[in-house]
Amino acid sequence: MSIIFGLILIVVGTLIVMKTEWLMQNFGRVEWFEKNLGAEGGSRLGYKLMGIVAIFAGMLFLTGLMGGFMTWAVSPLTRVRQ
């Protein structure tokens, strides 16, 4: 099941990266992206970053490494100091 989900995420992420202009025409600009990622073209960059994150997550699901990655990413927040 995780293989199928990973492949779907990779395909969706690839489509988001390839069809950024279509997303801009149909969904418009995202104000947060424009404000925080640059003046002109911030939304395009934001859409592409979302696609790249989806591809990365899909590869993690596909290889079965999502649990290990999440453990590594969250471990500084859950570390108990004595």
C-alpha cells in the first residue's frame, strides 16, 4: 500500500512542478507566498516547492523510510534533558 501511495505522491508532485503556470491561472496567487518568498513570482516558487516536497515524501513512502525520517526530524523536539 505504501508503494502505491508513494508513486501517487511522486506523480502528483511532478505534475505540480511541471504545471505551475496552470495552477497560477486557475487558483491565482497565494498572498503568503508572495509576501514571504519574494515580490514577483513568489507564488510560482511556492507551488514548485510544494511539488518538490510531495516528490520527496513520495520517495520516502516508496522506500519505507518515512517513519525513520520523521523520527529523525522530530527527535530534537522530543529529547528529554536530565
